[in-house]
Amino acid sequence: MQRLTTLLFDVDGTLAETEETHREAFNRAFARAGLDWNWSAEDYGQLLAVTGGKERIRHYLDTQRPDFSIPGNAQEYIAGLHAAKTEIYTQMVAAGEVGLRPGVRRLLAEARQAGLRLGIATTTTPANVTALLQHSLAADAEDWFEVIAAGGVVPEKKPAPDIYHYAMREMGVTPQECLAFEDSENGLRSALEAGVQTLVTVSQYTQGQSFAGAALVLDQLGEPEAPFHVLAGSANGHRYVNVEQLRQLHAEGEPQAAP
């Protein structure tokens, strides 16, 4: 097993509990467009099984609004709705409506100090990533990450492994020297298919999902004064995720095959 050199992070639900903000942004975009669509928390929880915002709108139209007559070109119409949603979402983030999850800021700082390389592997829109990093982490936070693999830079979104393959290729690293951080079953499957050992911190919308194959499943990364709760796997006596624990976890073995 190669030594741990690189941490790869998902964004939505992993770095921050963003999904409720995304849901509200979708609903505001629909209202702006004169649509009576309103995605409830239950609706959105089901739609999250579909990765990607434009793909989510398309799925909603196909399954819930089959009689809706799309004005003009369908692809352009959906892209327009999604662009409006992205604009609204980034404004909400800039206004301070989204904070980082417990332990995220601390762990990123510790990892940088320890010389670990950082990358992002997400299927969310690049503008969403930029807004979150700049307004919730630090003005120069984009520079903390060697690669920000986001949006449509790959043919297939999670649970396909494409985004992880892309991030590792751009960084020049192998799966055996990486550890991924995810919050969802689709994200976990993506990382495992790419051969990357994965730590899961469940989020608001993913608590009931299956995380078979994860190296460790926690409720959060934790802080010294607010420890995490272990949901599956062994924390090796640690109470909050730190670089020492990650090195121990990584040394325990190869990632399991994706379920």
C-alpha cells in the first residue's frame, strides 16, 4: 500500500450542508420563471438519486410533469432554469447562508500543514464550488486545492468514477495514495469504482443510504470539544478526524469493491 499523499473531497453535503440551500434555490428559480413547481424536502430527497442539477430537472419533467409543454428547445430551456438556480444559489452562499460542516475547516488546515495534497471531485457546478470556498472557507481557498474537478468536465457524473479519474489524472496521483471524503451512496460508489478508499460523513439527505464498502462512516468529522459518532467501521480510538487517524485508516488496506 502506498503512503497517503492526497485527500479528495466531494462538496455538497460533505464540506457543507448545502442541499437545503440548493432546494430553495431551485424553487426560487422556478417561481422566477413563472412555474408552479415547488420541490418539498421529500421530493428533493428522491431527486437527489439523480446526479446533476440539469439532469434532476430533466428527470422531474419526465416523471412528474410529462404533460408540461417545454417552450422552445428543451435542452436550452432546462439549461436556462439551471443557470438561474445557480445564480440564486451563489447569491445565497455569498450572503452567508451556508456554513462548513463541523471539523472541515480544522481538518483542511491540518492537512495542509502536514503536507497532504488536496483536490475536489464533485459533480456540482464550478460556480457553486467557488462561492462556497470563497465565502464559507477563505477568500483564497480555491488555491488550497491543486485541482477542482467539477461540473461537466467528464462524460458521466457520479456514481460513475469519471470525476475521480479526472482529478487524479490532473494531479498525477494513483488511487492507492488517495483518500476520498463523501456523504452519499452515489459519491461512495464513484470513489470506490475509481479504486479510492473512502470516508463517509452522512448528511441530512443521505442518512438512510447504503455505505457498504466505506472505510469508515461517521455522522461528521467532529471537533475536539464535539466528537463524532461512528456509524460503521473503526475510528481506532480517535474522537475527531485528524491527519494521524487518516494515515492509520489508509494504512489498513485497499478499498473494497463498489456495491
